[in-house]
Amino acid sequence: MIGQTVLSLFVLFAGSVDASGDAEPRDLAEPPTWRIAPEVSHYRYKEPGVMTNEGTLYGVTGFVTFHRHRIAGMNALDSGDPNVIAWSMLKLDGRISAGEVDYDGSYMDSTPLSTSGTDDFLFDVRLLWSYHWRPTDPLSAAYAGLGYRYLNDDSSKQAGGYERESNYVYIPLGVRKDFYLADRWNLGLTGEFDVLLVGRQISHLDNADPSLPEVRNWQWPGFGAGLFLDLLHKGEGFDVGLGPFLRYWWVDESDVSSEGYYEPKNNTFEYGLSLILQF
């Protein structure tokens, strides 16, 4: 009889704690989230007063994220649950794009030159850590990480052309604000600033003339920026949506190589649209 009474009191006490939501905050790991997003963009690389590359790139971006929620109660369904205090996220994301661009510039002897059909290939990978707050807070998230960007611009199939390789190691810093709309729609706005740690430019001038060297230049300082808008419809098994974006880079004039060559200051501007599938 006494045992049954104690057991009943224990069950009643446990139920009251769970219902009140006053339990000590604790961490709760969530399954990873995946995204695949084919994209198309207009791309322009410019060395003011020297040359311009401009064209259309086609590619795909994607990421995988690992979440850890900080919850006030015993359970939480998702980031919109009122029990969720905050959560952290580790993200690995990447991008591959390729296309053809038109060149408008000159030969090394300053003779004007305009060509089309230069092959461009771009690869970007980043590891990011972010901290998230409740949707009602002024900001939904802030993040930082480490990124590597590679661009290959190859005009070696054309008379006087050569292959150029750009390598950037940088720190991405960003903030995000989410808006939960009606009928399972979510609007996310992300702003990013990128700090160039070091750039390495490799110019295969020997493609144009075997008597010329392969030139390597260090590039710094520089910075990048991005603005990304995600409009997602949240489904039962996966989310779909659209993502317009802007990307920008500015890099200062490089050092002078031992052969006497240098890279002029340059800027890159890109805008486009992605089709998002998230699950």
C-alpha cells in the first residue's frame, strides 16, 4: 500500500514537471539537413582599364548541416517550437559552376583583343559554425568559418590565350534573419562579408608563348560580400523553393613576381537564381 502511494506520487510529480516546462535546459541533437540547389548566374570579372570577362555560369550548390538544439522543456519539435532557446549548427557547403565567358581586353603589346568562348570553372567549399536564436529575436543566426575558392579561366585554345588559376583562402562572416510566413512558407535573408586571408594567382603564360614563364603572384588584401534570399515551402518530406543571390569580390594589386609580372586589382560581380531542394 505504501509502495503504491509512493509510486503514484512519483508519477504525479514527474508529470507536473514535464507539463510545466520548467526543467533545466539541455542539449538535443537533431538529424542532419541536406540541400541541393542547381543555379544559373551572370558572371563578370573585371580588371579596370585592362580587361573584362563576362558570361553565364551554370552550376549547383549544396550543403549538409548538423544541429544541436538548446531546449527549455523535455522535448522540442523544431526550431519554431517555443521550448527551443537557441541552437548551434555546423555546416559544410560547396559550389561548382562552369560556363563560357567573353573576353574584352588586349594582347601583352596593348593590341586590342575581343574573343568569346573562354572556359571558366569555379569551385568553392566552406566549413561554417553558426549560432541561432528564436525566430522572434532581431537576428536569427550569426556564423563564421573558413573557405577556399578556386577559379580556372582557360583561353589557351585561342591565339594568344593562356590558362589562369585563382586561389583564395578566406574567412566568411554572416548574419541571417528568418521570417515564418503563412501556409508553411519561410523567407530567409542572409548577408555575408568575406575577409581574404591570402590569394595565389598562377598564370600559365607559356601557353601563349613557350618562351614566357609560368608566373605566380601573391594577392592581398581583398574582401568579398554576398546577399542571399531563400523562399522555401516546407513540405512533409522535403522543402522546395527559390533563391536569388548576389556575390561580389574585390582584390588589390598583387606583389611583383621574380620575372617582373604582377596581377592588377580586380573585382568580380555575379547575380543569379537557384532552385532549392532541402530535406
